[in-house]
Amino acid sequence: MFLSPTRLFLGFLGIGLLSGFFLGNLSQAAAAERAESKSLQQNTLIVFVDDLTAEHQTVRGIWLAARVEGSGELSWMPIYPTPLEPHADEFSEAHTALILENFEFEDLSFLSPIHSQRVWWDEVLVADSIALVTLQNLAGLSPTATVETWLEPQRALHEQVQLLHSLCAAFPSAAKQATLDQALALMPAHIQSTQSPFELITRWDVWSQTGFGLSCTHPWAN
């Protein structure tokens, strides 16, 4: 059986220390190990807005979905709104709405919640309200009215957790019945992604081979 990349790295690190090759370069070695760990995790930044066809988009939610390579488990972390903590974040209570003007992917890095939390991602998916309602219908769920995030952040956070949980639970059976064309038809008017349709189709094919196995966790809420 092949040794894991981490064990190989530690082995070479030990040899290097004995030979003096790595002396003075430990910081570079540690950085390489961190980069290796990072490469095994796939982060998807998911942004919910009101209407992608409008001139200005109001941000309703920002989430980071992390998945380890080869795993079907998604770990969801809320970026906006933020959970209520002892030292309240400005986005955990009522605040001014976050607005995007003429949406571009590059603009997301400048949004205050993303910038302040220093998150990193490999890809981005942006969906508006019409996309979410359509996806819920495809999953056999009943869409419900939601509150405005900037007015009631904690209630909005709860609603979004419930939505993600419901979509995740319904995905395996719904994906087998629905066609990918129905989801792709939402692009680019109501869903936009840094991944091309070809890349999404390839990923869908991989999921189909595993029976669309998917599970979702919310470690921040434990």
C-alpha cells in the first residue's frame, strides 16, 4: 500500500533535518504542508441574492461549503449572516443591506463579511430567489416566504439552515428523477458559476455514478 502524502512529507522532512538540507527552511516546509492540506479540501463559495437580472443585487446569504476530495460530505459554514455571539458581529443584528452593483465575481472579495473573515475558495456559485424556488420545486419541496436578512439576521440564518438541510436531504432522490438540463436552464439568468457548464456536467456524471450520495453538516452549530 502506498504511503499517504503526509507521511511521505514527514519522512522527507526527517531525512532533510538529519542531513542539514532543510536547516533554515522549516518555515517553507510548514508552508508546503499547509498547502498540501489545503489542496485536499474543495471550498465552494455560495452566494444568495434577490435577483440576478436586476441592475443591483441585494445579498441575502453567503455560505462556504467545504468538501474533502473523494468525500460526499459537505460542511457548511455561514459567512453572512453570522451567528449571534457574546461579542455581536455587525451582521448578526439588524444592519444596512449588502448591495452588489452589476454583479461580477471579482466584486465578492470586497464584500465586508467575506473580507473580514478572510475565507478562501476554489469556485463560486451565485443563485437568486427564482433559482432557489425552482430548485425547491424540483426537489419536491414547498417554497416558503423568507425574511429580509438585514432586518432579521438570526431568523434568516435559521431559515437558510433549514433550506440547505432540506435540499441536501432531497438531493439524492430528486437528482435521479430530474434532468441536469432543468438546472442548467437557470444559467446564467438565475444561477451563475465560475465553473463552465461542461465542468458541471462532468461533476454531475461523477455524482450519478455514486448514486448522488451527499450529506451535509453544520459544525459551527455544534
